[in-house]
Amino acid sequence: MADERERVSILHGGGGLYMHKLLRERIVPRFKPRKNLEIPLSLLADSAVVDGIAFTTDSYTVKPIFFPGGDIGRLSVSGTVNDLSVVGAEPIAISCSLVIEERLEFEKLDRILDSVQKTAEESGVDVVTGDTKVVERGGVEEIIVNTAGIGVRSALLDENLRRVSSDGRPLRSRWLDPRNVKPGDRLIVSGTLGDHAIAIMAARRELGLEIPGLESDAAPLNGLISKALEAGGVAAAKDPTRGGLAALLNEWSEATGLGIIVREAEIPVREEVRAACDILGIDFLELANEGKVVLAVSPSHAESVLEAIRGHPLGRNAEIIGEFTKDHEEVVVETEIGGLRYLPMPVGDPVPRIC
């Protein structure tokens, strides 16, 4: 008789509908923190805040482990630093835990560890603890890296939030948090979308896709986010990783109870990424990014924040792409020819093993 029990599928890790269903129905309800968290588990934010300390953790299973523009080591540190930074924390320390497949070449391990240290130095954090396990061949594919991180409240955050509330709006959180967003707040994306996912796909050489010069955008964003906070008026921030911009915007629409309208013509994307998506039949708005951030900014400060992050090397291609609105109940894209289309939550990431 066939085994009809439900099982986890690759879609459950893709950042879309399947993953959100897994989190909300099976994972989050089982954990009941005794502390009154400033950013609750139910918000599914990138970091928690416990007694004023921001905390996050993530595991990385990217394939291949070395790719144009980075590797699993750079990816892991950048991802953890970014998850702390988008809630308004200053990252200070991370852990690094490894699950290594036996027979992994020491040359590969050394390259990964050197990359971890180099990226930690770049972002101003220290690797302070960790763990190492070795499993039999086939137990994992080469290596899995887990990094957890802690951060303290950014010295820039209070003044930034004061500017958010300068129009008389009440704040529901002392951190960067979608619950602080109001209708009319502008959406800023820090640069071109889809670079990481398409660079990974090309590196796999599975689809005959070759895009010379295209690299992953994997990078720590704490410096760029500090520039945005200095300009002030940032209500919320998030990096569009698994599920891409489409998943992020749908998460924010749900969290705020507001609709979102984005202008397709304003969304930055490289022509080679757009062309690759057309060939593969995928939407670049659903692709994972590892060195971009989306900001929700009060209207009176949007231009100054845009100017500030464009002055940072990682924000040169930043654009204002839309705003929060009461005119719609969901995420809507204004197409380049003036029409409107609904942008749903993706089912899953079209490119598995991306981070």
C-alpha cells in the first residue's frame, strides 16, 4: 500500500506560499516565548529582539558553494549581518557552525573560512563561537554553514524614528518594523534585482546559461542601512532574499493591512538578468537577492534617504519604486504600458538551493 503521509517538499524552503504555510501552521504555533518580545515570533521578522538585544540565525546550503561574486562563507556572514541591520540593530558578533561532508578538500574549507573572516572584518563583527560536525559522505552535499548573530540598538535609530513620527503618526515599535508603516510611505530598493539568483543558475551550468561578468550581489548591508538611518524617516526595512521582492511585498502588505503599488518601469534590473528570466520563463521579482534592501520611508524623507544610499557603493542603483496605499488591498504592479497586474505571493523560489 502506498505511503500517503504528507512530507516536506523542496517548495517548503523557497520563501513563498508553501514556506509560509509550514511556518504558520507547524512551526511558529509550537513555540510560546515566555518573554514579551518587542518583535514577536509571529511577525516572522528577520531578527527577534530579546531584552533589547537583536538576535538572528540562518543556515546556508547554496549550490555551488563557490560562485561568481562570492561563496558560502561570504553569503552566511552577509545574510546574518543583514538580518540584524534591517531591524535597526548594529551587528556586533556572530557564531559560525559547520556541518561538513567527509572528504571535503581542506583547500575548499580554508577558502570558506578565510571568506567568513574577511566578510566579518568588512562588516565590523567578530566570530565569537561556533560548532563543527563531520557527517558521512552523502549526509550533506559538501558543507552547510549556520551563522547566528547578535546586535545592539543602533545609535542612529531613535533620531531616525523621531523623523518617522514627525508628521504626528504614532509608532507601534521602537525598531524598524512594518507595523510602523502608514499609507503614502514610499518604497525604496537599494539596487538591481535578481543578480544573485541568476549568477547562481549560470554557475551551475545546468541550463546552458552563460552570462559573462554577472556576479552575485552577496554583501553586508549594515553600512548602507546606517546611511539611510542618518538621513532619517525609515519606518521598516527588509532584504528580499528567498521569494524575492514579490514575497517581501506580500509579507509587508499582510503585516500592515495595506495595499502596495509598485511601478514596473522604476524597478532596477540588469538587462542580462531580464533577458535570462525571459528565456527561462521566470519573474525577476521572485528571485532571491543577497545584497539588496527594501526600505519603507515616510514621504517627506524619501528623497533624502534615496540620495544618502546612492552615495554608498552598494546603493548606486537605488530607486523609489512605489508606495503603500489604501486604494488596493493587495500588491499591484503598474506595468510599463500603464496597466495594472496583481503580484501574488510566489509559490516558492524558482531557483532552489540559492542560499
